[in-house]
Amino acid sequence: MPSYSHTIGGQTWRFDTLAQLMAKATPERSGDHLAGIAAIDAEERAAAQLALADLPLAAFLHDAVVPYEDDEVTRLIIDTHDARAFAPVAHLTVGGFRDWLLSDATDGAALEALAPGLTPEMVAATSKICRNQDLILIARKVRVTTRFRNTLGLPGRLSTRLQPNHPTDDPAGIAASILDGLMFGNGDAIIGINPASDSLPAATRLLHMLDEVIARYDIPTQSCVLTHVTNSIELIRRDVPVDIVFQSVAGTQAANSSFGIDLALLAEGRAAALSQGRGTLGDNVMYLETGQGSALSANAHHGVDQQTLEARAYAVARTCKPLLVNSVVGFIGPEYLYDGRQIIRAGLEDHFCGKLLGLPMGCDICYTNHAEADQDDMDNLLTLLGVAGITFIMGIPGSDDVMLNYQTTSFHDALYARKVLGLRPAPEFEAWLQQHGIFDAQGRMADELPSMFRQAITGAA
Amino acid sequence: MTRSDVTPTPWTALRGLTPARIALGRAGSSLPTAPHLEFQLAHARARKAVHLGLDLPALQADLAGLELPMQTVASAATDRAMYLQRPDLGRQLDRASRDAIAAPEGGCDLAIVIADGLSALAIQSNAASFLSLVVPMLRQMGLTLGPPTIATQARVAIGDEIGASLRARMVLVLIGERPGLSSPDSMGLYLTHDPKPGRTDEARNCISNVRAAGLSYPEAAQKLIFLITQARKLGLTGIHLKDEAEPLAAIEPRRNFLIE
């Protein structure tokens, strides 16, 4: 096994393994301290970054951070690597690759062609030697477009998942949040419910309800109940209308196993969704969620830092050709991302890595009440990710998820980001908003209640 | 009369349908001052709930009506700061607790663990009332119950070690969930068959949001009894045990005004 070192002014810093080098080079976060793999101090971290910058990209094809024999995610990464796509950067080091990415000659088309030639470890390593502005500038070059009933990820667009969660899955309560969100122009990425109850009858009721709402108002969007992939497969078998199959995924086989999934099961879930043929514009039929720290949380991290493992989750995700991938960045808690500063950095890293690997990345810009973070931190990350060209964010009433007990971006927040950055919803959804008088021709909220909903609201009151 | 810069959202009538913060109005397209500052206050209160300690004497008094021998244990996390940053320690018993636990003769069918988790308030408000409803049901099913164990600075997985020590065939953990802005008192229930250290989440079934304004005690109890019955039949819990429990007939969901 090769070892890695860097000498500065007579002092040699040595790193025994690639995993150790990556862990020491990664920007500080509590989860890597929890795992006992973080750099001792900022100087050791800087030395590791210098050593990492000198490493040839090709080295990642020969030295795995998680052993090939032990882990199907490593096997997936190595066995599906596209050498021809990799060729334009095959001669570069990690540091040289950062410069190449920043170069004006490298555009979106080049990055799209490169994606199958990149491994998660290559992009994770590069992110570790990037400043926040590099993560923003480079990610902004990448465009990933996906389709089901509308078109997501186009330039100048910012979409939202409308998340109408309710503590008891009450249909009227969920409908109230859906209406609130639609009136604020949210819900073009998906209307996705985290069910309070994981029962099949509950999911069945919610899916029928979402299907009816989308059909009744002819909304160019899709729905999802975020339940385990095995539940979705069973629901499809029972002919329940499932638009999009959801699953949480992680970057090691053992972590995925703790979620009750493997690559074969994900493929089965995708095939089940495709079998329904419910998409009108495209066949991106999966919604995946990830988050730094999930592998450590499942005691399945193999001594690899949480940011590298998160990037490996994207290798799993890209096998599914997903409609949406969501890094739920601040949900996991302060033992993994301690405060606003760490959450912001992680959100930018995840978006950067996901986009370079060819994924339609969104971010649940969020925090819990036991983390050292607040609304100002979320405003900062929202603005930064908006500039970076994020595909979608969450939209919930007043930033308060009353079922999952955490805070994420609100319907108002999405309109703020669109306003200051000149961004618009997905084109089909935007046309629907204007056609029904929810937004005016300038894309502003109408002052009057649209006639389409007037009767429903009167009837409910 | 001066024109207000706050544009109302004319569906305030829907507010009664959900605890979610809907129909907040808008200033431009942004959050008006009043709901913005209300949120800041709620956040400050939720932060306080995270750091509140469990009132053990009060909880023990509330649980006395169950007429079961009780025990109290502590995790290896010695204080709140350590608990928040070291989940591994919150999953283990400290040495004194480990030595103190003794298994009943022949083990038991079900061990009950009452853990503070991230909200002692949730446990203080819900645990005793919920158990006074459920324990008679469990007895009626003929289950032998281990001594209810109160665990402080504890995470869900501490139930695995406690269950194993009590030679329990199943463990039920009642735990304070992370406090939300509008729900600082939400309790979770986790059921694990054949508990032993090293179990992960795919081996558990969870019932969430048990509290006065969330999932009611009778509903939560009905789901729990369903899961326990199935777990005993199948010899497992977790992702292969699907929650097929129908909602109680008495609780009719309100109609969905968007489609009816």
C-alpha cells in the first residue's frame, strides 16, 4: 500500500493511507473528530492539503479508500469508471485539476462529458482544496437537466420541493400546506411528503390524494411519499399511483445495508417506477436523499471522512438516473456538522461534488434545534447555493417542519432567492402559475386569490 | 389611512387545519415582521428545551401507578455537552449502570426503556400517561414485562444493551425526539426484536410524534400493539415488518378541501 507525505522546510508530514490523507485534508467538522480521524490542527490539515494537491488523479483508480473486496460501492466506482471520458484530465494532479476546473476554457459541455470519467474520491479530494468561492464558481458551470412532468435544472431556474408535512398525515392539514406553497410559486421540483406513519395504508392514502390534486388542478409537477423503497415497490405492485420512488442512500455498502438497501434493490425500485409509465416528459423516476455523517452514524465509515463518503453516495445515486438528489445537510445534527459554518461549507461541497458527478443536486438548507445555527446561517447558505446554480431547495410554511422537527427554507425564502438572483421556476410550472393568475406576467405574486382556488378555500373555511 | 406594506394571504381560514405556519402574509415576497419575530422566539424556546434536564423524582412518582419495579441507569455521556457531541457514548451504559442491571429469572418478553433523548420535556409530559394505557394491554396479551428502566443522557440504541442485559426478547424505547419549533414535547417509540449491542436502525420499527397535539396515545398504542403482535409472529422487527395497522375507526381524517 502506498504512503503519502509532504515536506515543508525540513519537516515531513506522513500519511499512511489514502483514507487518512483525505481525512486529514478535509475542512474541519465535528463528525470527523467523532470518528477520531480529523487533523490534529490547522497546520496538519494544510500539510495534508499540500500532499493531496500533488496526488495524480489517476491514483484514485488504483488505491481505494474502502477495499474493493469488501464493498459493492467501491466495486461500482471502479468497474463503471469511463476511461475515455477521463482522458482529458488523466494527466493532472488534484491541484492541477482544480486549476483546470477554474480555467475559462473549461465549460459546461466539457464538464458534462467528463462526469462519467470522474470518481467520487477525485471530486471529494478536489473539493477539499477549494475555497467556498471555487466550489461556487465551478459548480455554476455545470448544468444537469432532468424530466418527469416538467423540466428541472435549466439555466436561470430555481425549483423547490413543496414539503407539506403534517404531524398526523391529516389530509386537510397537508392540503392547507400544499395550497400555501402553490400560492407562493413553490412545488415545481416535486410535492414530497415525509409521512409521519410509515404504514402502507397511510402511504396509499397520501399518494392517491397527491395524484388527485395534481390531476384536478393540472399542475405540471410530480409527487412523492418519502417511504422506504421496498414500500414503494409493494405499493406499485398494489397499483397505487407512485410517481417517484424515494430512497436514502449512503457511500458504503455497510451504511446502505443499515438503510435496508443495496444496489440491486435500488435498480428494482427504479424498474418498478418505470413500469408505471407515469412520466410525460422523461424517465427520471427517483428521488434520493443523502447527508454527510450517515455512514458514521451507522458505524459503517471504514475510517473515511464524512465528506468523501458523501461523494461516494453520489456514485450510488447516479446508477438510478434520479430526477432529484437532495443533500439534507443540517438535519443530522451537531455531532456531525457542529454549527452554521460547518453546515454552510458542507452544503457547498455536496452541491459541487454532486454536480461534477452529473447529478441534479438540491439541498435541504436546514438545521436542528440542537445545532449551533440559526436563520441567518440558512440565509447565507441559500444565497451562496443560489449563486452556485443549485437545482432545487425545500419550501415549507414558515421554515418550520412541524412533523420532522427541524427548520428548512420557507416558501418566502425561495421567492427571496429567485428575486435577488433573477431566477425563475421550471418553465412548465411558471406557465401554469401565470395561466391561473397565481403569478402575474412579471413573475410576482398576484394580490387577488386565483379563481381556481377560491371555491376550495371558501368551502374549507 | 395609510396603506399597509404587508399583503395578507387570504387563506388564513385554513390555519385551523394544521399547526404548520401557513398564511403568514408577505412584505413584498418576504416574511412580515410579526411572524419573523415569532419564529425567533420559538427558536429560542426550542433551544432551551434541548438543554433541560430530566426531573427524575417527578417521573418516578408519575410511573409509580404501573406497579412495576423500576430502575434508573445513566449512559456513558456524563453531561449534555458530551451527549450532543458523542452519540456513541449516549448509546452505551456507564459502568455503574452496567454492573447494576440484573436480568429477571427467565428473562422477559418485553423490556421498557424510558430515555430522555433530546427532549426531557417529551418524556416528562407523555411517558407515564402513555404507559398507563399500554401496560394493561401488554399484560392482557400475556407478555412478561421487565422492570421499566429510566435512562438519562440516552440515545435509542441504549435500549439494545439494556434489553440484552435483561434477557428481553424485545425492547421498547420511549424517547424524547428532537424538539421542533412548534413541538418541543414530541415522544418517539422504537421497537427492537432480539435486542443486543450493534443493532442498527433497519432492525427497528418506529412510531413518531406521540404527544397531545400529535399522534394520540390510543392511536400510538394501537400501532404499537400491532407491531408487537406481528414481531412475535414473525420473530423480527425492522424493515421486513410492515406497519399495516389501520387508523382507529373513531378518528376520521378531515376531508381534503382541494379535491372534495
